[in-house]
Amino acid sequence: MTLVSPFVRAVAALAPGLLLCAAFADLTAGSRVHAGARITTRKADTKGGVLIVMYHNFGSAENRYTRSYRHFREDLENFYSLGFRPVTMSQYLANRMPLPPGASPVVITMDDSAPTQFAVDRKGRIDPHCAVGMWRAFAKTHPDFPVRGTFYVLPPIMWDQHAWRHHKVRLLKTWGSELACHTWSHRALRYQSDDSAAREYGRSSEFLKGLGFPQPSLAFPYGIYPRHMALLKGFKWKGKKYKFTGAVTCNPDLAPYPSFASKHPYELNRIEARRGYLALDYWMPEFKRNLHRLYVMP
């Protein structure tokens, strides 16, 4: 079974590995119910698609790679009201998603380590105006929607504020989030030799291991695939062996259900949070009208 749309197949035929994310998602028939009851009235379906959402920067105005703060708040509200609950990429790939009955998973990912994703003040207090601060505030009033996401970081950047790097990582771990690989320097992998790609992967993987994330997934820089995908399954760098548990693309479609993804983990679809055709704002109304089959926890 495949959950790749005709659009994605057509684009892949023309430009394999280079797909710009454009898709927006929203769930259907979901509503808040009493504790202990099902989150939605949707029937259980463990073969439905999974929503993986990609964010980059955040700001007061919306543009190609910036989600406005207002729209991010609306995203959280929409996810929640439609029965989505957050899981990490690791939980999704392991098919160990902590979801209540009737809920559907949403994997919220953030690429590039933009400072607007996660900022603190001089005392280490979370900036309420950054994305993590907004999500944290939402989680306080919606405790079943915690700050549980996957951050595809660039180690040299890591949200700036390098003195607070470990403090931020500790907070993310406490909330249930994880860090994952976006390579070391964000080079287009298709134009790198295998040795160069292994250096990008290995340097980042060793860094993540030191922070307590020894088995990360990968997000392809620019959505561009490497020359040889086999490297993702296992490679050596400085005499050590590494591999990725999975890899997310910029292919604008739902990702497959977990048991399928675990067997085919290296080209997982991801929908970009922005306006436009096949972006998140396009998919949300589609989910509301129940036009797509979604994974629903039994």
C-alpha cells in the first residue's frame, strides 16, 4: 500500500529528490470530549496516513519560509480541535505513539534552528513570543498537547544564544521533544561526494549523540536527496558506524502509517506550514471535510 499522491509521483518523475513542500492538513470530525472518552468520533484506523508538518522561521509576517505567529497559534488550535495530538519522529517510526483513543498523530518538525523557534531571556526564562514559548503556553491550557516535537538542528547555529544551548536541550527533553539531524552545514547532498556526505552526517550525528540523541532521523537540506540513499542505512565516519532511523522529505503529502514507514523509512512525506497549493493551509479544509484517510488510534 502506498500513500503517495499522483502529484508527488509526477513531480518525482521530473525531479527526484527535489520537491518543495506545500501542503496543509487538518483533521475531521474531531472535538474535545470528557476525560477517558475517545478524543473524536472517528473510527479506529491504523492504516491511515500520518501528518508530518514542517516549520522553519517564525515572524510577524508570513512569507515563503516564515510562519506568522498568528498562524502558528491558529495551527495549534486547529490541530487540537480536530483531534491531532503530537508525537515525535522516533515515536512514529517505532510505532509507539502515546495517543489517546480516537486521536490522530501530528509530527511537528522545525528545521534550521532559527532563533525565532526557541529563545530565552538573560535569566534563561522562555521568551513567550518565540514558537516554543507559544506552544508551551498552549500546552498549559491543553495539557494533552505537550511540547513534543522533532527539531532538525544545525549544530553551528542551534537557535543562537550558545550559552543557553544545553539549558534549551534539557527543557526540550523534559517536555518530550527530541533533536534530529539536518546535517552539519546544510549543504545540498546531491552535489556532495559520499565522503563529504558522510562527514556532514557523521559530524552532526556525533554532536547529537553527545546531547543524548544517539539514533536520530534526518531531514534532507532543501529537500534534496543525496547521490546514494544507501548511506542512510549505514556509513562510517572517523572509524565509527552510524545510521539514521528514517528521513523526511519535502514531498507534500501525508506520510504512511507507522508499520509501513518502519519498513520504508527514508522518503517520508512532509507538509510545509504556509499558504499555497498543497501547503498546510490547503490541507486543513480538506481534513475538515473528511477527504483523506488518517491514522486513528484504536
